Amino acid sequence: MVSDRIVKMLNDQIVLEGDSSQVYLAMAVWAQANGWRGTASFMYAQAEEERSHMFKLIHFLVELGATPVVPAIEAPKASYKDIEEVFAVALAHEKKVTASIHKIISESRQTNDYPVITFLQWFVNEQVEEESNVNAVLDLISKAGKVSLFLADKEIGALRSAK
């Protein structure tokens, strides 16, 4: 049986995934409103993906016989200087999510909670991909320079569409 501490940590992760969805949704809205269609497309897709992560955790807790908590989520930042800032904030956020997942796995190892460890392995792999994607976008933006940001924005949209 899963410990109360692990259930709390998984519920906290549900909150974090829900928050991630809202953060990306706000980024998408800002990008769309400011003419960054590729970035908006990328972030709308990210918002949906993070929401699916939240549901994945909720369903897992139910399968364990635990009670998931539907999170109250605070309003995220709604304005950015440019798309480089959007992706820098996204990378910092993904690193926070990664650290949280690693913390749950560490705790699960201490209590020999193998179902949780096995379940979270998918999230570990997903976070490697998430951070890699955002780093690739930041690299693209850095290489593009300010004159070519419009072309970079189109590439950003294509990156997400190819997934």
C-alpha cells in the first residue's frame, strides 16, 4: 500500500502539472495576441500535454485506492518581454517539475514503493524530452538573432507539430 507521504507528494505533483498547463496556456495566449503564431501553437500543445500528465497522476492515485485532490491553481504570469523570455521561463518551470518527480522517486525508493517508482519512470523520460525541446528552442532563438525571430517562430511551431 502506498504511504500517506507518497500520496501527498503525488497530489502535490498533480497541482504542479495543473499549474504547468495553466502556465503554458497563458504563454500561448500572450504569444497569439502578440503575433507569435508558432510559439502560440507550441504552447497550446504543451498546455494540453501537461493537463494530460495531471490526469495520468489522478488516474494512478485512484488505481492505488488513494484519493486524488483536484487542485486550485493560481493565475500564471500573463505578459512577457519576448519569446525568448517565454521559453526561458518554460525551461525553469520544467526543471522545477523534473526536481519534484525525482524527489517523489527518491522517497518511493526509501519505502520500496515499486509501483510508484515504475509509474514515475514514464515521467522521468518525459521530462528529459521536455527539457530537451525547450533547450532546442532557446538554442534556435539564440542562433536566429532578433532579425530572424519571425522565421524562428515558424520553426518553433513546426517542432511541436512534428511530435
